[in-house]
Amino acid sequence: MKRISSWLALVGLFLVSKSSAVSLNDIQFWTGTGTNRAALVIEWSAPESTYGSTVPTPIADKSLVWGYRFNGTVSAEQMFIAVMAADPRLYSVVSIHPVYGLGLYGIGYHLGGGDGTGITDGTNINYFSKGLLTNATVDPDSAAPVNTNDLFWSGWYGPSWELWTEQGDAGGFLNCPVRGIGDFWIPDNANNPDSLGVHGQWEFNWGISSRQLTNGSWIGLTVAAGEFEYDTVSPYFVHKHAPALPDPSITALVKNLTGNLQSGRWQAQFLSCTNWLYALDRSSDLKHWTTVTNCIPGNNARLNLADPEPPAAQAFYRIRADQP
């Protein structure tokens, strides 16, 4: 039997904004099922101190958000993995420890269409399957996205990713927490490098795997200002910042995607958007992709893209959206 994988290509881009509050009702990219809702906010920004890291500075300071529905006992790690799997443009380098859980090295977002969800350190190249890479051979302090137009940051000894939760860490937030007028956080203990603290309605925290979600939880991830140091005047300690408020102008490029085999051809049907070009790509290994249709302009209506000669062996398909 032919194995088919349908990928839903959606854009969840948010420009950094100081506009009015963003609520759970404003989020258009959702995954999961259930009556409870939580959100993941990720901001890419340039660190102040790179501490020997050669990771390229993120191409822009941008904040993105995804929504997650659930019931029962669910961790922030489970939400993170589910979002990574649901959005084919989002990818992450992680380790999964049997005791300590998820270790986060790098996060990228594929702004353009086509290939490029991979990273390289100049010697090794790693690609991603369902958004996660758990056995990376690329050095996280030297990594760069294969597609140079991606949002990306990675670090371990150099600046890494920091975790934030909503004030009180108990959910109940319909609106995204705001970091207020201050540029940086306020630590609970200014003389303790392991201190927690606040930045407006965000709280600095540890442990994405042990963090339990409840209805109205918000999980934020930001790039650290610098390397970890036991020096309370270092940029890492002084200049922590929570995620910027996202702009609610998210656009879903592919809506209501369905796919099936008809008369020996694999077909994808979906609602398109104007000012974008759509094509159907095929792969046998999730690494190398071949475009099997012409680029079709979106028209705010339903499109049908079909592979005229699907292979006899297994195949994976995705919808690619590109700007003209």
C-alpha cells in the first residue's frame, strides 16, 4: 500500500507590535483537541553578547504565536512538540532526557516556501522530520539555517532560549501577557544568578517538561541576552526580556486541506489566498523534494493540485506556498 503524508502549510507570522491586546480568540493557527486552550509565543531577537557563538543573528526581531487545545493533564513540552509537528515551517533542535525531559537548543521558522528546513555548521547538515531533531550532529553554537531567510537562533554554551509563563503560572489569561513599559525584567533577588523574576505580566521560569498547562496558560520563549554567567551584572542576568506582544494579523495560507488517491493520482484540495503561488511537492525521504505541479495563483477559493505520475513506492506530499 502506498504511504501518503499530507502536510498543511500555514503561516503564523507576527510582526513585533505595541498594539492592543492579543487574545486566544485572535489566534488562527491551532492544533490539538479539547475544551481547554493555551498558547505558545516565540520571539527571535539578537543577543547582546554572543560569547564565541557563530550563529548568525536572526534576520529580524519577530514574535509568533500558536494555539493549543487540550483536556486532562498536559505539559508545556507536549504542547511544544504538538505545535512543532503541526506547523511544517517551524523546527527545533532538542534533546530528550529520560529524567529531566526536553532540552532546547535551537528554534527556526521557515519564512519562505520550498525547501530549507535544515541547519548546518559548515561541516554537517541536519534535516528535520515533523519539526523536531533529537540527534543533531550540528554544533548548536555554530548552527545556521540552510535557508538564510529563516528566523533562527541556536545556542548551548552561548546564548540559549529562555522560558516565560503567564503571571502566577496558573492559567486564566484570555489575553497574551504583556511585558509592560520596562525594557527588561525585575529579578526576585538581584544578587542571585539563579533568580526568578517578572517582566510585566510574564514570569521567568525553568522546566518546560514539568510545566503543567491549564486553561489560559501562555508559554513564552525568547533568546537570552548573553551566555549564562554567575555574574549578576552580566547581560544574561540583567537584560532578560519576555516575548514582545504579537500582532494578531496572522494569515493561514492553506485552509481545510484534504488529500486522497483518485484514479491513480494523488490530489490535494484546499482553500487558497490571493497574492500567493501554490505548488505540490513530492519526496521519498522527507529531505529532498520535487515539484510535481506548476505554480498556481491563489484566488481565495478552493484549489486542486494533483501528482500526474505518483511513484509505485512510498511518497510524501506537501503544499508549498510562495510569494510571487
